[in-house]
Amino acid sequence: MVKMGYCLEKNILNIELKRKIGRKEMKECWERINNDSYSPITLRIFEDASLAEFDFKITEIDQICRILEHQIDGSREIRHAMLRVNPLPTAYGIMRERTNNNPRYFPKVFSTRKMAMEWLLEK
């Protein structure tokens, strides 16, 4: 299950992932972001996967992330804070963070909501 909500005050897109999340759900989530009407210069995403179980292969991460990166054009950037508490989602997030080659996409893994929010709002 994927729940999304946008906070205009803080310019943060909140994404909550629960239960089993497969490649299809992640793909739909990123496509939904691509199709939504809000488009700030810097999109801040807080993704909470603390209640999620990822049900896709590590080899599928690049395919999923390419969908999100399609949003990033010459003037837009994305700051993506990923809250992770379970081993597999944490590993996937760290791999995404370390393999990122896009200079306008900033993914970062956090173990607490407070640290993630501080990072999102610092810039």
C-alpha cells in the first residue's frame, strides 16, 4: 500500500509505504509523482518505509529509480529522504544512495524521522 500527501507549508511530498511493496507499486508511485501538477524547483520527498516489506529484486532498483529521475530536468532537483528500519529496505536505500549518478537527485537513508526532516529542510 502506498499513501501520498503533499505539505505546501514545508514543500514536502510525504510517501508512506506499508505491507508488501513490489516493483509495480513503486513504479506506480513514481509515475504518479511524474503526473501530478505540483512541480517546485526543489521537490523534497520524505519516504517512510518503516512498515513496508520490499518484494522486488535488487536488480530492479535501477529500473524503478529511472522513472523518478525522468522528472529531473535542467532546472529541477529532488531531495529524497528515505526512512528505513528493516535490513532489506535499508540495504536497498543505501545501494540507491551510493549508485546515484544524477547530480540533481539527492537520495539519503535515515533511521529516524527527525533526522530525515532536518536534512530535507536544511537547504
